[in-house]
Amino acid sequence: MSVQTDSIAPAGSRGIDEILAEARSRLTRLDAAQAAAAQGDGALLVDIRPAAQRAAHGGIPGALIVERNVLEWRFDPRSDARLPVAGRYDLPVVVFCQEGYTSSLAAAALQDLGLHRATDLAGGFAAWQTAGLPITP
């Protein structure tokens, strides 16, 4: 039994590289040192990695863990499922994943909700760790 697939992209569709580039064009991405400084100035670092990645690689002290699949509900100030900290649109949020790809899409989604100060950590947790910044096991 063979499965046929349509290799011609539907009109109006975009590839992930285009979607990622559009998301990043709206962000002022932070490197690890800038993200650490932002955290020191009161920005909320948000770890969106799945539990298995956090267990395998560690975490950033003080980061809030909100897995990607519920991020918008937890940070939308209009949502009944929002976190107590997420009641305002000017909340400075720095999202990170393992390598800085998913976090760009997530930060753009937060901007779509109106959180205009949302951004992400370029290079993700791996960049933080490479920079020698503190991590938790």
C-alpha cells in the first residue's frame, strides 16, 4: 500500500522558515547576557520547554515554567486561565526554549495577544548555558 502526498504547497500557505522569519522580524531578541540583565530588571523569564528537556538539561533560576501548549491561555490578560502575574499588557516577558526557535514563535504569539514587550532568548537555554550563566540541575 502506498501513500500519495501532494508536494505542491497550497496557495497562501507559508513554510516554517517564512513563519519564523516573520515572527523574528517583530522581536527585539535578547542574547543570554541581555536576558539575564532583563531578568535582573524585573522581566519574567518563561521556560516553555517540555519536562523531558528541563530534566535532561536543567533550568534557569527564577524562570517561570509554562509549557508551550498552554502559554497563550496563561498570559492572555483576558483569559480566565491566566497566571496571577499576567494581568497586564506591558509585562516584560522573555520566553526561552532549548535552542531559540520555538521561543520566537511563542513570543510572537504573546505579542499577538497584546503583550507588546514579549520577546525571546536568542539561542535559548543552550546559549544561556554556553554563556556560563547560572543554571539549576
